[in-house]
Amino acid sequence: MTASAGTSPPAGAAAEPPPPPQPLPDVDSEPFWAAARDGRLALCRCRDCRDWLQPPLERCGHCGGETGFETASGTGEVYSYIVIRHPSVPAFAHLLPYVVALVDLAEGVRLPGRLVGIEPTEVSIGQQVLVEFETLPGAAAPAVVFRTVDSITDLRYIS
């Protein structure tokens, strides 16, 4: 007998986590998500004054110039963070406890993302991080996550 929709799996069977919240790309953010699917961080940048913009805009908020997406370095430092201990997002319950950080990127914009590869008690403001992309089961698009530079042992990340 199999579990039907709306019922629990049989005793002893591991339940699959629900799919994570999905991004809703629009005309302004689609280049970001397309780059993420290719494993690159692309951010909106003014073609005139060269300022980086987050969130992405059709026109620069500083000079009114046209914007486009360019590959960013993906390096930054932890500006702030919170340790999530309560499963407020069911798709992430199996990751508890986890850290959500605000990261100041080298380009001067701030992005949120989960901090991976480190215990919550080891996180500190100012830690150097690199962007990665992670696709959770059931997700249609990869999510931005960050890994601390000192936790990286894979030489592909070290330039």
C-alpha cells in the first residue's frame, strides 16, 4: 500500500522535504537566475557610471543610465547573520540549525544567503566568504549560498 496525497508516509519511511520556495524571475532579475543556473554570480551594473545595483533596475538610480548584468567576483564578507533554529521554512527543516547571512560583496552590494560548511557557533562578522550555488531537491533554480574562505579545501576556489 502506498501513501496517497495528504497522508503521512508509512512508519519508518523517510519523508521527502517539501520543495523550497521558488524564485519568481521577472524581466529585471532573469539574467541573475540565468547566470546562477550556469554557476556564475551576475549582478546589475550601470553602463554609464559603472555602479553596481541591487536590486536590479532598468535604469541606474544614481545617474539614470541604462543597466546590464555583468559577472561579479563572488567574494565578500559577513555583514550580519542570524542562526535559524526553528523550522519556519519547511524545506529547510532538515538543515537546522543553519545560518542566514547578509554579505557585503566586493562590488559594494549586499546579498542574503545561507552560510554553508561551517557550524553556527563558528560564524563571525567580517568573515571572508565566496559565493556558491546550491540546488535543493525539488527546486527549479539554484540558490545563492556562501562558504567561508577558511573552510575551503578545494583548490579550484583558490586563485
